Amino acid sequence: MINLFHVFKSYDGENMILKDINMIVEKGEFIFLTGPSGAGKSTLLKMLFVEEKPTRGQILIHNKNISRLNHASIPFLRRNIGVVFQDFKLINYRTVYENIAITLEILNMPPKLIHQKVMNILKSVGLEHRKNFLPLKLSGGEQQRVAIARALVNDPAILLADEPTGNLDAAITIDIMNLFEKANNNGT
């Protein structure tokens, strides 16, 4: 599903952020990547989402070499990847509901199915009562849960999460990890 072969990453051509990374993630695996701040965890996730490309080495996602993808092919690859960004990347002029629904709208799902899926995921993250709020009216933890809901609403094959519980209290963290585990059990 995800294969990294001798991956290196440098932004300036000299200092390597990532050095000789080799990793295989099989379908159904649930992994945690840990390390100190500045170790390159976010950079690695950006490469898996094809926001960045490796300086050297190969990354295969669904047997596609991301370095060889043309620009037009990247959105099609991303349709099978849910991403929870560290800074959420919510659209501030759209409601919670709209921030989650946009993922499904891009895929041209029927409005009735979009509504059903969005309401189900809102319930699972405990935010159905906030569906009409704008992101800036939410707490950091609530914004984090919206970002998680948006990443999961499409039932992606791959879920990448950059510090997904960083702004959440202990009880919500357990709920979110249970949600991730459920998604994993359902094939993500």
C-alpha cells in the first residue's frame, strides 16, 4: 500500500531532513510515527500526500511512484487519502457541515448521500450540534474534530494524521483514537 525505498529529503540541497528512510505499510496496518520536534515527521506525511516530493529515493502509494506522477494525476491519488493537518486547514467562511461536505461534493456524490454521511460523521465526533458554526467560533479541539471528520467522511483507503490529538483533552483523545481504530477495522 505504501512503500518507501531509500527516501531522502532536503529543502536546501545540503541539509537532509530525512535520510535513507525505508518503510513498508501494508493494507490494514495502523502505525504511529514518533520522534522529537523537527525530526521530519510532518515532512514525511507531506510526501505521502504528495505535497512534497523526495529529493532522492522512491515512494510508492498503491504501486504508483509519486515522483513520476504528473500534476493532473495527484488529485486522483489524493481521493483515496484522508489527511488531518496539524493546522487543520479548515475553510473559515464555510460552516462545519460545509467543511466536511466539500470532500464529498468534489467527488460528485448525490446531495442526499452527502447529508447522510456528513451527519453520521458529525455524530461520531460529537459535533452534530455545531454543524452550522463557522470554524473560528469553535474551540481548538472542536476544530481538530472537524478536520478529523473531514478526513474520514470519504472512507479513505489511507488516513494520514499529523498530531491528530494534539489539542484534545484525554476523554476526547480516547474517542478519536477509537474512531481511528473503527475506520481501520473498516478498511482504512
